Amino acid sequence: MKVAMIASEALPFAKSGGLADVVYSLSRALAAKKQNVSIIMPYYQQIENKQYDMNYVGEFDIKMSWRVQRARIYHAQVDRIDYYLVSNDYYFRREKMYGYMDDGERFAFFALAATEALTYLDAMPDIVHVHDWQAAIIPTLIHENYYNDARFAKIKTILTIHNPAFKGMLDRYFLTDFFNLPDYLYDMGKVRFEGMFSTLKSGIIYSDIITTVSPTHKEELLTREGGQGLDTVLEYRRLDFYGILNGIDYGEWNPLHDHYIVKRYNVSSLESAKHLNQADLLRCYNLHWYGGPVYGIVSRLTWQKGIDLVLDEARSILSKGGNFVLLGSGERELEQKFEVLRSQYPDTCGIYIGYNDQLAHKIYAGSDFFLMPSLFEPCGLSQMIAQRYGTLPIVRKTGGLADTIVPYDGRITSLGEDGIAFEDYNIGGLDYAIYRAEELYRNQENYYRVAKVAMKKNYSWSSSAGKYLKLYQKALSK
Ligand code: ADP
Ligand code: GLC
């Protein structure tokens, strides 16, 4: 089967969060199952620094309202995946991947160019698998604009929703001016969402299959409270809507072969390695240890991740003599609040604002607990990575976090407790979880018992990739 993934980011070229991990790891797992996989993504400025052979494939014009923009397509092969990068200096030769006033127009260009780029692949794909709002309009483009192009006739489409909070809300004129789509799609309600044009909604309507990244999040999206406004349209597509749990890349996330950490380890050497990796982590942040637990977090700093709760809780952790280390970037106001916290606890609180792969690995290996009290979490990779490193995640029971943690509630039972979880999104809920964490930490034997259960969990991609493959087959048989 020939599969073309289309997404705004993918490893090893560009990553801001889990989307990049998933597009790459899923593609690799599909390639390992003998499928022919391509990934189409933007050619961001930062990619120019990477050491990969890029070959020019071809170029064409895209009409963007009154302007004409040129799309150049480059090809690179990594791990048996064919990458096709869409280049345009005006839209993508910028410092950051996202966060510009014209992101709507930038990714409209990307979606239009990526659809056309399908004809530049070695062969037309059987499946076009689009991810999130930046690519979600593509099934609509295929149906409405390419319907009399025989090369597109057999293509089936799948949309994966990684983050329903980003709906691709655009002004109505985008439909006609940029996408060359009929205006009546808006009046018919096919692309209209809360008075605007939403690319994500259009993807839900037009894709053959829709998925999200965990079974629990799928159920949440079908409810009024957890649906983020999408419950009605998803209800309409219920029979074609699935939740498949993400995996993690065991090549990158393996404490036994991790070159970023000072002491590599497996389950039997966890205890001694934890102490050495923790000492190294604290040294990196220039911190002092007073004998309490070390809480770590690696995260985009945004409301989705429960960062307001983390800020409150960190203060309480620090006032009790624990350590708190953070790696993240995002909303400026949150970044500043963490800087203030560091100035108040300079020898126990470590804050690194930015993106840093090596430090992320050190936090996963060197912390005792990993904080992830998300307001919502479609899947979450960080909690699975933490478990893989024998670091206990403290999560709120939502989405993929609920699917991956068996919470310790004061007793170790045969259920296989492997983390700590709380229910209610408020500081009382997180306080309860921290109380459980401290209890576990005081009894080191119990702590390591639970940590070792966590380390042994299997989140390899193979079984999830098999589920996607079944859905592709289902789409093709429609
Ligand atoms: P999301 O995609 O919502 O951000 P996930 O848990 O699915 O959350 O994935 C986050 C991924 O991004 C993890 O691999 C995490 O280690 C990584 N990550 C997040 N922030 C940073 C950062 N500042 N530096 C390095 N890695 C980061
Ligand atoms: C999104 C979600 C996260 C998920 C990731 C990869 O960024 O916020 O929960 O793990 O996508 O699917």
C-alpha cells in the first residue's frame, strides 16, 4: 500500500511537540510492515542546517488570491521514508515554524501545494493521511477541486486529530480566494464553525476515516463537556471515528542506549543510575539537593498542559525543600512567571526556557516524578517516556493520560500501579497527587517497585501501526 502523510512537522526535520514524533514513528512502523510511506511537510528555514541529501524534484505555481507563489519540492530519504519538502521563501524562510499573523495563509499555501505535490511522488498514493488543522483541508480539496482528475479518483483520506483546540479558524473569503472552493460550502454548513471557516471541521466532514490519538480522548470528543465544540460533527461521523493510542520511538527513548545521559541503565540498574543521573541533572541546573524528591517537567507552556496548576504546586514543593526543574517554552506570560519562581528559589528551582533535546533526556532520566496535570491531553507522549525511564508520571485522568497510567492510590496491588493520577482539575486534586508521591518517595522500596512496573510497559509502535493499517484497508474497501 502507498501512504502519503501530510503534516506541518515531522522528525527528523522539524519538531515543536508530539505531532512530529508521531508522524515519523508511525511512518517508520508502517515502513517496517512493508508499506510504502511518504511524508509531505514544509521546508522550514531550520531544516537547511540539517545534514541530509536534498534532491530537487520539481516546481509549480500556486495562486494565492491576487498573488502567485511558487512551490518547489525537494526529496530526501530517511529510514526508508520518502520525505517531500514544500519550499517557498516567503512563507517558510522564517525564524519559527508557527506563531505568525499570517499562519492561516502560510498553511493554506502548504495544503494547496502538498495536494499538488502528490502528483510528483513516484506513484500516486492509495491513502492520504492528513494531520491536524494545517493539512485537514486536503480531503476537501481532493473531493471538490480534483474530482475530475483521474489520478485522484481512487485516493482515500484519513484525518488524525492530535489537537482539537486548534481548529484552523479562517475568514470565509479563504474558501474562494485561496482554496478556490465554492462559497456555498460555507452556507451548507460543511466547513462553517462558530461563524468562521474551520479547516478541521472540513476535514471531519470530508475524510473517509477520522481518528484521534487515544481511545479515551475519542470518547471525550463525543461529549458536550470534552468535545471542544466538535461533538456534534463527530457524532455525525461516529461510525468512521476511531481512537488509536500513540506509541513512543524505542530507538530514541531507551535508557540503555541513551547518549545524552551520564549513566545508562535498564530495570535492574535503575536505582544506582537514578542517583547518578539525578546528580547530573541538578548539576546542569546548578542546584542543591536537600534530600527531597525531584519533580521534573518538559512541556509546551500553554494552558492545555495545566501549567497554572504546576506554578502553584511548584511553589509548595519548593517550600517543603523539594527540587523542581522545568524545560519548556510557549506563552510569554507563563515563561516569565517561572523566571520569577526561579529567582525566589535559586538553589532548588531550575528553569530552562527554550527547546533542548539533550536536557529533555536528562530530565526524563534524572527526576523522581514527572508532572503532567493537563487540562486535556489527546494522548501525551511525555508520560510514556517518563515511565520508560523509570520516572513516575503525575497526571490528571484525562485522554491518553487516563489510558496509560494505572494510578497508585496508597497501596500496591496486583493491578500494576505505574504512576500517580488525580481527577479534578484544581489545586486540591494536584495536592492529593503530590501527597501520594511523597508517601511513595518516603518508602524507597515501594517507589522502585512502582517505577520498575512503569519501565516495563510496552508502548512500541508496532501494534498501533497495525491498527492504522486496518483502517487504511477499511477505507480502501469503502
Ligand atoms: P504535545 O505534543 O501536546 O506537546 P506530547 O507529550 O505528545 O505533547 O509530546 C511532547 C514531545 O515534545 C515530547 O517528546 C517532549 O519531550 C517534547 N518536548 C516538549 N517541549 C520540549 C522542549 N522544550 N525541549 C525538548 N523537548 C520538548
Ligand atoms: C498533540 C497532543 C498530544 C499528543 C500529540 C501527538 O500535540 O497535545 O496529547 O500526544 O499531539 O499525537
